Amino acid sequence: MRIVRAAAIAALVFLGLSGIVGAIPVFLHPAGEPWAMLQALLQYSPFYSHLIPGIILLVANGLLSFWVLWLTLRKRRGYGWWVTAQGCVLSGCSSLRCRC
């Protein structure tokens, strides 16, 4: 069980950091100019700029991961369910990303 918990902690740290670091440039440039993320990438989505996907990235990947990490580090009751729920959030976000 220690190995599984350690793997969950490592994954949550990586996910939380990458979610926050990835969301910062989206907030600064929601039109996507610096990374050549054209607005045409959003033509089949309900979004007009990259700002709302950036907010979703920050909340679902960044902040939620750090909250679940805090629960896991403190060994709060039911933290395993929260780790599982975070995995479901990631699965749901990745399946909603492309509707081709």
C-alpha cells in the first residue's frame, strides 16, 4: 500500500504543477499567439478563446490535484476515493477534448 500511495503522491505533484504551469500562459495570452495555438483549434468547441479551457486546466488539473495531494499527505479518511475521483476527472477531461 505504501508503494501505491507514493505513486499517487508523485503523480498528483506532477499533475498539479503541470496544470498550474500550463494554465499561466493561457491566462496571459488567451488568443494563443505565443505558442501558435490558433483560434481555429477551437472551431468545433463551445469556446471562443483559450481562456475558459485554461480555467478548466487550472481548476481540474492544478488546484484539485493539490487538494487531493493534501488529503493524501494528511492521510485523511477516504483519501483513496479522492485519488480515484481525480483520475475520473482526468479521464473525463481527456475524453471531452476531441469530438471529431
